[in-house]
Amino acid sequence: MPTIDAVDFFYLSMPEVTDEADGSQDALLVRVAAGGQIGWGECEAAPLPSIAAFICPMSHGVCRPVAASVLGKRLESPADIAQISADVAYNSMDLLQAPHTLSGVEMALWDVLGKLRGEPVWRLLGYERSHAKTPYASVLFGDTPQETLARARDARARNFRAAKFGWGPIGRGSVAADAEHFVAAREGLGADGILLVDTGQIFIEDVERAAARLPALEKAGALWFEEPFQASAVDAYAALAKRSATVRLAGGEGAHNVHMAKQLIDHGGVGYIQIDCGRIGGVGPSKEVADYAVARGVTFVNHSFTSHLALSASIQPYAGLKDHVICEYPAMPKPVALAFTRNHLERDGNGDISVPDAVGLGLEIDEGGIRQYLQDVEIKVNGKVLYATPPL
């Protein structure tokens, strides 16, 4: 009977991390050993707190380290992974970093299980086949409309039919200034390009400020208005959704459990639910949200702004959904995000991508790339080492 023998973490980072809203500047890789196989995952969270959540001393009965619910457990089926996730949710309910830590571990468990069974993860999830996705170049707004225009033209020149522009100066200045960026993005993509706009929660819960941008977004032909508010501001989402005639709201990347995602669907009025496997608890919860979205006429979209390992994991939960085709694709990742896998999800002649038809998540780890950016970490309490960077 395969059991989980070891879970190791590797903290990678660029030499300099800036305040740019770019999550590809560092990474926390998770290596799981079970049944003679090795699987890999990635947490989409600050690396050090995530490591600490796995190994920290128990505070009380429902504030246990994530390791207590993972190590030594059976790994023979998807049901085993679901049970581990349920155990973490209960045993670590007061450890708020636990969902982010579990996400990378759970991702690696699916990778191991796929290797043990000789199947890609999407098939383990119940899909008979996978369908190609239309990736959108995920980039930041430029500091000026001219920079935004240049980034849009570059995305189109690289055969992206869709592009998402996010964060940057949007919402920090006037409505007119934001409108210039929307116009520039549309001009650069062309009339037939798919334009997506992400404002990175800048309006907090101010519906009026967000609604003031709707006319310009509609004029620019934006498909969606992403994360205008904080992840849990469901009432604000609902109010804005009622005022948006053609531009649908998108959100969900901040959901760290299935219930948060369902709230956005049922009460927030989102037309697109965006789920990050590295935050919500992994592949299994993402698949649950995908099924829920399909039943309610909401489009499921992955959220993935870091590595191709995370990208592959994020597509697995909806790989078999033929009509849910939009896919986030990290178009400007930092070198660390590309270094630790030998293969990547390359676009075909039509500009589309598909998850690998290979066992597990289908990505091969490059240990040389890991070593290039690996941070040496030790966590010690009262002289006892609780964590030290493991050998590769």
C-alpha cells in the first residue's frame, strides 16, 4: 500500500524581489515521495510562512501543523487525497496559512498518483479527453498608455489572440486616465482581439468608483472586469454586476476554499470564476468549483501567473470542458519561474495550448534550475531544527 513517505519544500527566489505585482519573483516547490514515486507541486504563497505551516509546533487540537495530516497517510486513489484535504481543513482550521501550504502538497499528491497509476491527472479527475485552451497573455498595464499599447502589440505579435492587462496605475488616478489605458490596450490587440482587464482589488469595496470605469471598459470591448474588489466583498460584486450591461465580472483567485468560490458564483454575480490551484487547496477543490460553475452557467478559468508546473496543475480541473476555453498564460514570467522545469506548455500554430498527455502533471523538474535560485533556509525552535533546506 503506497503511503506518503516524505514532503520536502524548496524556496526559490530571484536575486532581487521588487514591489511589482508579479508573483513569479519567487517560488515554493513541494516534493512528495510515495510508493517509490516522486511528485511535484507549487504553492502560490509567501514561501517562508508556507513552510512554517507544515512544520510548526502544534498550538492546540485544531491548530496542528499540516504535516500531521499528511505524512504517513495512504495514497491509492483520489479519495485518499480528498480525505487528506479534509483532515487538514479540520486539524489546521486555526492555522490560516494551511490552505496555501496544502495547495502545493495536494498538487504534488496528484502528480504522484498519476505516476503510480500511469495516467494524466485530468483522466484521474474523470475526463475522457482533454481539450485545447485559448491562452491569454497575462501582463501588467504599463506606467503610461504608450507602454500599455506596446505590450498589447507585443502580445498580438507573439500570436496571442487574447491578453489580460492588470494592476499598474489603474484605479490610482482619474477615470479618464484609466480610459486611455483601455483604449491603448484595445488598439494594440486589434478589433478582433480578446481584451481582459484586471484591477487587482484596487477599489476595495467602493462600488461607485468601480462603476465609473464601466463605460470606458464597454467602449473598449473588454470581455471581463476582474477583481474590482477584495476577494470576500461579495455584496460589492453583486451590486456592480447588476450595473454592468455587457462586461461580466471575473474573480475567485483569492478563494482559499471552495465555499468562497461558490459565494462569488451564487451571490457575487460573477460570469467568470478564476481559481488558483496553488491557493484554493489544490487540484481537487478546483475541480469541485469547475463542476459547480458548469451547473450554474458560469465560465471556469484557471488563475496562473507563475510557473508552467502551476500552469499545468491549474488546467487539469477543466481540461475536459470543451466550452470553457479561456486560459491564463504567464507571458512575462521572471527567469526563476521557467528555470525549474525542463519542459513547458508551448502554444501550437493556432496559439492554443493543451495539458500534457503524460502521467501526472506531465512536467519534468530541472534540478539545475532549482539550484540556481535555491535559498538556504533553517527554522529552529529552542535549538531544535524543525526545517532545513533538504538535499535534491
